[in-house]
Amino acid sequence: MNNFKKGLFTLLVALVGGFMALWAYTRYFDDQKIVTVPQDQSMRYASLPAANSTPLPDLTFAAENSVHSVVHIKVTQKGKYYGSNNIFDYFFGDGGYQQQGPARQGAGSGVIITPNGFIVTNNHVVDGSDEIDVVLNDKREFKAKLIGTDPSTDLALLKIDATNLPVLAFSNSDDLKLGEWVLAVGNPFNLTSTVTAGIVSAKSRDIGINPDQMRIESFIQTDAAVNPGNSGGALVNTRGELVGINTAIASQTGSYSGYSFAIPANIVQKVVSDLKEFGDVQRALLNVRIGTVDAETAKKYNLDKIEGVFIGEVQPGGAAEQAGLKDNDVIISVDGVAVNSSAELQEQISKHRPGDKVALVIKRDNKKKPFNVTLRNKHGDTEIVKGDNPDDIFGAKFVVVSDRDKEELGIRYGIKITELGNGKFKDAGIKKGFIITQVNKNAVSEVNELKRIIKNSRGGILVEGTYPNGEVAYYVFGIDTK
């Protein structure tokens, strides 16, 4: 009975305490604030958002727009004849035998740039070839004619007999930005119509791969995968426009290992235009010896800032000297475009022809001054020479001898007769395929040099050279001196 009373008392105390606590809470805390979670709010872990939540670009339009304009190029070089017709070799050598070697074949890529069949590719793709075949993306195949080459930029222009072809429009490669997405389109390892993607890793790269003495290298560097067979193919932006011609890879194995290099579209467009209009590339020069401004140069010449391109020497009588430039000047910009390396300066100048005027900003004594320079050709004048047709030089048409032929024949220069019509060369007994190395004891390495020598000659012409089989020959004929 006592236990029951104690329990009842405890219950009554608890009830009274509860009512008192409720009264106190409502009396002093009546301004209630309740936080609710909306039913449509999903719960998430308290973590930071992803570093890059931006979706990747859609490259399907660019791929579809470009793949039909990129062609597969197959080249064949006929077997060469080895041996000698020299009389001393006949008696004391190997008897003057001749033996034909096997034909060589290669492959690369090209880009259709006009509906009527003009195609741009790399010079090293077609260098030394005797036959060039072009296979379109729709499997049609054509024989191609070599219109012209430019070893200094490693570009070549071809022509096929076709119409209504899909073309790639040129883009302004100066507008290309680091990190911008690009596609490489070509035929690596003979795998036709292959597309790979990457970004622009760097611009104006000079990698020293071109052996030409007047080389122009200002490559677009990308990490789009490029392999043997991609040479001459297209580098396009996300709009499907041509921004470069894929040319080289950085590799110790011969296959892609990280970076590839393309010739900027602005250089390509100028070279192609020259080859179509003149038959030769019109190379414009400042006539200066240049170098990139680095910390050592800035300290040595007391430059206030590391920028621009340093002029080590101004050639006497050249374009730069005529405009008032001096040794130790620093070129800051060309036509408003900043230049901070030799490659960047070469790229800007290479867009022009002899006779063009460019606006330079020069730093001298740490003060900037504007100069207008009239560019010149390598002969020191502003003349533009028209290209050649079969009847331009005594009925003959020529191409520059390939590096491969030079090595096999043991010559350092020369131009090869590819077509021979009626004229003084044919009358003198010269045959098609003959390689002219000297005229009147002057070395000949390009058609313009041959034209210049003939123009300045009086009375007679002595032509020296060799045939593809190694036979050395000399020809003499007279010319009119009126």
C-alpha cells in the first residue's frame, strides 16, 4: 500500500513539472521559427563541384564537314638506273652496266581547296614522284598533275580533272587560340578518312625539321594524334574550317607520341595563291639577320623589357636598311601583330610578296618608333616573276630536282626537264628528263635562275647536266642577241 502511494505521488510530481515547463516555454518562447526541407529538394553530400562541369564540344559537324574534302594521295617513283657511261668506268670500273631498281611507293593526304580540283599537300609527300594518284572519299580515283612546290614551307599544289568537288574553306589561323579544339583529318597507315581530336598546344613552333636553307617554320602544335600518312591532311576547327596542313610529329619511334605540327592556313593560302597565279612562290624578305630576345640579350643590350625580335645585322642595301632600320633594333610588331620570336616574325612576313609594304614598330634605345618597309625578293629587287609554261624557256618546262634524286646522282642542285617541245633545247639534242646543273658555268637551282642567266647571256649558251641514269652531258647552242 505504501509503495502504491509513493508511485502515485511521483507521477503527480512529474505531471505538474511537465505542465509548468510547457507554460514557461509558451510564455517566453512564443516566436517560433521552424526550418523545413521542401519535398522536391534532393539531398546531396557536402562536397565541392567537379573541377570542369562544362560539356565537351560537339565535333560531329566539323568531322562531317571536312572528311569529304580530304583525299588519299598515292605516289610512285619509278626505279632508277645505276651504273655509268663514263669511258674510264668502262675500262677500269664495272664495265658501265645499267640495272633498273624497284619502283618506290608512298602515301599521304591532301585537301581539296577548289571545286574544280586544286589540292594542297606537303612537298615531302610528292617529292621525287613520277606518278601521283588521288583517291577521293567516295572512292573515285584520278591522276594528278603537279602544279608547283615550295620546299621552304614544305607545300605542294596538285590538280585533278574533276568538278563540283567538296572543298574546305580557309580560316584565319592568326585567330586560333591556345586550348582551342581542333580535328586532324587524314589517312594514317593507309586508314582512309580518319579523324582525331585534340587542342592547340602552342603556336609559332620552329622545330628545325625542314632542310631548306630558306625554310619558314611557324607550326601550330596540337595533341591531336597524327601518324605517317596524315602528312598533307587537314587540321580544322570546330566549325569545320581549314586552320592548317598537318606536316610532322614529335616522335622517337616514327609514330605519334604526344604532339603533332601543322602549317598555318594563312601561310598555306598565300603559297597556293602564288603557285596558281605565278607558278612560283614570291618570297618577300626584310633582309635582316634576326634572333629572339631572351634574358641574356636584354641584359647585354640594356633592353628594358624582354619582348620582340632582335636585329643582329641589317644587310646593306636591303629592304630594312632602305627603310631606316639599324643593327640592334628590336622588331615589336608587324602590321599590328605582336612578334616575340623569329618564327612569329617569319610567319607574318611570309604572307607578303616582294613590293608589299609592311608597318613595323621598332624599339630603339628603349623607345618605340614606326617604320614602313617595302619588302624585296632574294635578288634585292621588288620584281615579281611570272611562272613558266612549256614554251617560256626554249620549249622546255622544268621542276626543281628532289632531294632524293640529288643524293642518288651526287649533285647539289639542278632543274629537271619534265616537258620538251620544239625549241633550242630540243634542237641542241637535249632530251626529256635531262637535269640542268650549270649554264655558262653558273649553278642553276631554280627556274628563275635559268631565266636570269639566259637573259644576261650574249651569243652562246653552254649547258651542263646529267640524265637520270647518271650520264653527264654538255650542250652548246647560240641565241639571238638583238
